[in-house]
Amino acid sequence: MAYITLDGVSKQYGSVWAVDRVTMAIEKHEFVSLLGPSGSGKTTLLRIIAGLETPTQGRVLIDGEDVTHLPPHRRGVAMVFQEFLLFPHRTVYENLAFPLRMLKLPKGEIEERVEWVLGILALRGLEKRYPNQLSGGQQQRVALGRGLVGRPKVLLLDEPLANLDRELRQEMEVEIRKHQTALGIPFIYVTHNQEEALSMSDRIAVVRGGRIEDFAARTDIYDRPKTAFIAQFVGRSNRFEGLAAAAGDTTTLRGEGIVIEAPHHPGLPAGSRAAAYVKNEKIRLKPATPGDAPAANALAATIRHVILRGAYAEYVLGWAGGEIVASRPRSEAEFSAGTDVVAFWDKSDVDLFSATGEP
Amino acid sequence: MKARLAPALFLGLPTAFLVALFVLPLLSMLVLSVWRTESYHIIREFNLGNYHVLATEGAYMTFLVRSLVMASVVSLICTALAWPIAYAIILYGGRYRLLLTLGFAVPFLTGEVLRIIALQGLLGPIGLLNGVLMALGAAPLRVIMYTNVASAIGLVYLYLPIVVTVIYLSLLNFDQRLIDAAKIFGASPARAFIEVTWPLNLFGTLIGFALCFIPCLSATLAPRFLGGPNGTLYGMAMAQQFGESGTWALGAAMGVVLFAVSVLLVVIVARLVDLRRTGFTGFGRG
């Protein structure tokens, strides 16, 4: 039995199903991200686990106990909010002691635990400050500390890093994961930022339209997207369209001015519309030479812009069918704008999906 | 230079306005209170006779104590009623919130005298309430006929809209999600109210309380029309000095005492309440 189970959970607002028959199981030591665009229902799902929303249908189980109708204060969960939601009339110390006071722990133990959290989150010296006297990063640490101090059964994090700047965010990503590993409790992390989800999670649930599109290990989500939506949403990809044709272990997609070969896809009847996704970093470049014959999984292009990203460069390429982006490490040969190149990729790096039914 | 002009204007004009129309009259009251009046003439002669009268004649002390009790009771009732009303508007008002709050101000569209007289018609011996009771063969409710209870009902009716509005505004400013945070961290709904909602709205509640308490202290109309023979309140007695009895200097001294009592109460409350603990963040960082 999994540590946390969602069993056919749905939530209806008016005529809209914000969460639609979600079933998932989370293990005790897992870091799970709910990744999805805004309005996908991921926050509602988190609030259902927290007990701040009651599901219209379905059950929520935490540590073997059915908590579906238990109010939040009796679930033993904790949460870190996007807007921090520290108590503005309480000092840092009092904010951290709050969950412990609610647990009615003896004074000595409260002091001990708050000390522990102040230590692991590098908050010593700020105990007497009020939240409005702290920087954004410090407020975030207090919010995280308040989440950890009561040793909850599960920590729920609702886009906790969205309000921090990039550098601080990356620092906190490492730190959050570190604490999760040390405490050995599940973290459920809601975000629309794929980088955050990829950097911290064991498994990622991609949420779309209130449903779980896929729930799998982060490498699977990234390397082997199960749906076109995931291919588009996770990582940065180039999309090609055409008609499918199968032959042996290869499915071939013929589009305008391009032939793409991909591993066999059983769900694509010959002649059906299909879309191929190739991640930016999977596209390689070589200088064009006169007499290049057209080949599968390759196209002739001209470099339009070069965007420097530090360790790697992004090449915006113009070709007969529009624009694609290739990102290459700086250690490779560099090209300058205006150069004619051949962009090519491996058959195994192509993700193919049916495009029938798409507008 | 230009940058200095704007704040000077913004702060200077209201200051000048306040000095001219508030501080100066107050000072003139202070001066008048140490003069005396004799058969409708002011005699400019320093003496503390007025204060001596106020301290020694029992009636004035009775009026003052009665007024303090009345103002306390009325303000407590108003606050106790206003909280659930304002909270309900916030929770269930939806897009009619503003309309509902404004609805409370409808009685203000008529004059205060009119409202009190209407209430007199409702509570009096031949009023609607007792009229119905007597028509049904029951005894009339004496407790609401020209008594301090009637005065209190009138004052609650007069000032409830103000208290509701102030507490409503306080709750509107209050981030309801902090209640969610408290619940997540183990507080029951009642505990969340005590730990978060109440302290973070205490400042607004005190302002609402004060905006009821202070006018109640100097109320004149409600006791006059509803209070009956034993219902004289301090403010009413004070108004009489400036009217029928023509003892303006004594009235001025009563005004000074009232002002001093009000200031004293505000100071006590300010000393008791730590603004920080009400989430007041006007101190800035540091």
C-alpha cells in the first residue's frame, strides 16, 4: 500500500471539473512534482490533499488512513505557500513555533525543534524579526521551516519558489531536495516550471485539464514523453508535421520538404496525420557542403540568430518549413549568423504522435 | 524646491484646517471654562469655580459615570453585533458586498433627529411594539419606555452601521488565506480565529469601538428623546448648559472634562495594544 493514495479524486466547481478522476500513489520517500500550466488543476489537487478543499468524488488516503473528510488541522500535513503566508503579527521564532504549539508540545521540546530548524535553514539571528523585516529569500526559508518543524506526514509545496529570483531559486531547489532526503517524508511539489520539477523530483505527474497526463520517473517524462502535450510542455522541442507511413521497425513521416524517420509507432495508420518532436539539444549541426543530398532526419538551413546562454548556444535556424532551434554546447564548433548548415538528428531522438483530431 | 512644495501643501492645508476649526475652538473652550457666566453674560475673570461645581455636585459625576457605562455597553454590543455581520458580508456577500455595506448606511440618508424620533415611535408607550403587545392583551414592555435601555437601543441603532463598516474594511484588508495557513499547521477553526483572525483585525475593531464609544459619551439626542427622567447623560447635560440654562462657562468646563476623559481612554488603549502584534506594518523595515 502506498503512503499517499488518491483514488478517483474529482472536484467540480459549477459545471467545470477542476480535477477529473485522478488516481495516483505516492511512496514514503518520494519527491513528486505536479507539473502543469496554470489552470490545469494542480493547485486544486494539492489543496484536496491538504484538506482545504473537499473532493466532489473519490478518496484521499494518507499513511493508510482515509482522510477524505478530515479537516486540514487533523491530517498532520504541512504546506509551503507561494505567497509565504507567514503570520505578520508573529516573529520568526513564533512563526516557527506555531505548528508545535498547536501540537501542544512541551515548551522545552518546542525550543529544541525551533532551534533545529533555525540551524538547518540558516535563520539564526533572525528569530526576533517580523516577516516584513525579512528579504524574500529569508521569508521563503521561514515558510519552509514552518513546514518542516512539525515533522508532518507529508509536505505540500505550492509553487514556493515562484516569487524568488532565478539565482535564489536554484539555490533553494538544492536545499529543498536536501531536506526532503534527510527527513524521509514525501514532498508534493506543485509547479508550472519544468526546470524546478526536473531538478528536484523523483517522479513527475504532468497535469492537464484536471487529469494526469502521465505520472512517471523524471527521466521518462523528459526522454520518453507519452503524449504530444508532454513533448511540447517538458523541455524545448521542435515540431514537424506530416503523413505517417510504416515500414518494418520504422515509422516515416513525410512533410513538406522533410522526411523524418522514427522508431516504429503502432498507433499511426499509414496516411494519418502525425507530429514529430525533436528536442532542441538533440539537433546537431554541420557546415553545408555543395552537393548535399537530401536525407531523412536532416534539413538544409541558414543560421538566423545565435543566442548565447553561457554554457551553450541556441541557434535559430531558418529552413523551407519555417524556423527551428538547435542548442549546442559551446565546446562544439560554433557557427555565426548567416552560415548555411545542415541540421540533423538521430532516429531514436524523434518522438512521434498522432496529430489527427488536432485543429 | 518643487519636490518640497507638494508635501508642504498636502500636509499644510489639512493642518491649517484642523488648527483653525478644531484646535482654536478647543482652546477657546478651555479659556471659557475658567471664566464664569452670570445671567447670560460672560465674565472674563479667572476662576476654577466651574470645575469645583463639577467635582462636588453629585449629579454631574452621576451623569459622567452613567455616560461611561452607557458608552461602554453600547460599544460592546455594537462590536459584538458588527463582527458576525461584517464577517458574513465578507464570506457570503459575493459581488453584492459593497451594496450590502452601503445598505447599512441607508438610515444616514435621513437626519439623526428623525431617526431617533422614529425609534421613539417604535419603542414608546403608544409605539408600534407596545401597541401590538397591548392590542394582544399583554402588558406593555416598561423596560423600553423612556429608560436607559431605550437610550441604549437608540445608540446601538445609530452607531452600528459605522462599526460594521469599519470592521468590514478591516476584514476586507485581511488576507483570508492566513486562516488556511493556520489550519494547515494544526489550528481548529476556533483556534485559527483566536490566533490569526482576531489579532490581525484587533486594530480595526478598536477603531470601530472608538468611533462608537466617543460619540456615545457626548450623545444628546438619544437620551433626550428616549432616556426618560433617569436617562440624563453627560452630553445631554452639557448641551443644556449652552441652551436653556445659559451657563456656557460650566458647559465649557464639562466639555474639557469630556475631552480629557476621551484622551485618557485613547492613551490607555494605545498603551495596552502593541501595534506590531496586530500585524501593523507601518513601521517599515528595520
